[in-house]
Amino acid sequence: MADKLTYRKIIHIDMDAFYASVEQKDNPELRGKPIAVGGGSKRGVVAAASYEARKFGVRSAMSGILARKLCPELIFVKTRFDRYREVSRKIRSVFYEYTDLVEPLSLDEAYLDVTENKKGNPSATLIAREIRQRIYDETGLNASAGISINKFIAKIASDYNKPNGQKTVNPEEVVPFLEALDIKKFYGVGKVTAEKMYKLGIFTGKDLKEKPIEFLEEQFGKSGKHYYYIVRGIHNSPVKPDRIPKSVGAERTFFENLSSEIFMLERLEQIAIELENRLLRNKISGKTVTLKIKYSDFTLQTRSKTLPYFVADKNLILEAARELLYQEKPQNSVRLLGISLSNLNTQKEEQVAVQLKFDF
């Protein structure tokens, strides 16, 4: 008799409207009201919106002006990242009580591999429920969870019963689950790709699964192979507890558009100082300096330069950014500038991941 197939048990935890929920928890007067974290200034952008605000169409990355038009009663709250980091540390401490295989994606979400866990609990579904309860008990905040055999499906599942819910996609349910899914719900398929797929007659996972790999590679390049495998439930990337950043950056959106390169250089100096602090704090240096410019018409331009040595010093970073700025005269007035450093000294050669097999 053939051995029963066994799988990894992956949980994706995603906090519900994290920044906004922290603000509502800390300030009872904001509870039940539509709030936006950030975006209150003339040129501000919303960092997060409460579920009460989302009912009006307010979303993160939306301009504060548009958010207020959609929801005239919207309450804007200043961001407090130190506070969000403090709460995030409490949440992660809960994760580590169950497993050391924790891969944070941001302050408010993470993957956990609980195939073999510190509680000896064979049920990933029960572990997820217990973790969500623990988070609520310790922070007063709600979390949602997705549970399945790999990171890709767990990520999709965590969004399925939001807010304050969870969904498990068992091994035998993986293919039917993906086949029935609207293609725009596939994690990693953005708006532009989804529209292209629609034009090609690909509306669901089932439609995608019917396309041969050659067709997908022809239409989507390297991503085509990725789509071919994920729709079959094949995604072998392991949970990486030491997630290595590929770049470190800092940027500023300005209250008034900048048209003078002298003023731009002044802002770049401030950004370089902020970037240096981040690099030193994390003991990181890099070789490739990238200048990001967003113009008043919202068009985006990036210019990069790779140095022959690793840098973390603000003066060396600013020198490279200055050279990139003068490389070509800005096309228009500028509303945002940013500097990032990549090709870091932390990067290692990626190893091919192999699907581990355990009882689900």
C-alpha cells in the first residue's frame, strides 16, 4: 500500500486594519468611527484605514484629499510607528511560543511553519485559533489567519474570512479551492496582470490551469512558469525565519512641489541622514544607490549607480544621489524624493527549496 502523502502546515497571520486598530484601542473615542492613519496634511497619503472608513471606499495609499471626499466624517490620526513596532513585538513574541520558523512580512503579518511546533499540537487550525485568541488577550486586537500546505495558499486564505476570521484549505481541497478562485484573488497577480488575463479568457484558477506552460511563458515571461505551478498548488518556498532585505531606503513627500535643484539637494541630504541611521542601526551597507523621483503629475522615475565598494555613510550616499540628480534635468516639479541602497552585504545565494513532507 502506498504511503499517505504528507505536507507542511503553514499559517499566515494578518492583523486586521493594524495601524487603525491600534489607534482605536489606545483612544476609545475613535472606536466605531471612520479613521485614517496618516493623510491629514495637504499632500498626505493614507497609511491605513479603519473598517468603518473602508465602507466608504477609503484605502491605504490613497491621497488624504480623495479620502475626505469619499468620507466627509473621516478622522485623520497621525502615524505613531514606534507604538506600532511595540505592539508588533508583543504579537511576534506570541508566535515564537509556538515555533521558531516565523517569517515576518511587515509589522502586521507573518508566516509560521507549525509542522513541528513547540506545543506538540498536530492541528494547524487549532493552533491558528489559539494564536489569534492569545493576540487578542494580550493586545486587544483582532487577527485573521489562513492555514494550508504552503505560503501562497495560506496568504490567500487569510483574506477569505476577514476581519477576525480564519480559513483552512486542507490538502484535498487545494486544487478545487484554486480552480474556483477569481484570478484577481491570486496573491501576486496585480491589477494590470489580471486585466491581461481577462483579455486572454482567464477569469478563474480553472481557466488558468487549462493553459499550457508554453502559452503562459509566452504571455507572461518568467512569471508564466510561476502561474503554471501555483494554480496546481505547487509552491515550495519555505518559511524563512531570517528574511534578508534586498534594499533599504528612505523617502519624503513634500508639502509643496520642488522646482529648484538646490531645494531638492537640501531634501536629499535629510533623506541621506535618515537612510544612514537605518543602515547603521541594522549594520547594513550596500553598493547600488537608487534615486527615486516622483513628479507633480505622479509619473515616477528611478536612476541608479553601482559603486565599486560597500557604503553606509550619508556623505557617500549623498554624493552618489547628487550625481544621479544632475544626470538629467528633472522633467517637472517634484513632489517626492527617495534614496535606496541595494546590492547589500547581507545577501546570500538563495538555495533551491524542497517541499518537506509531514502529516497535515
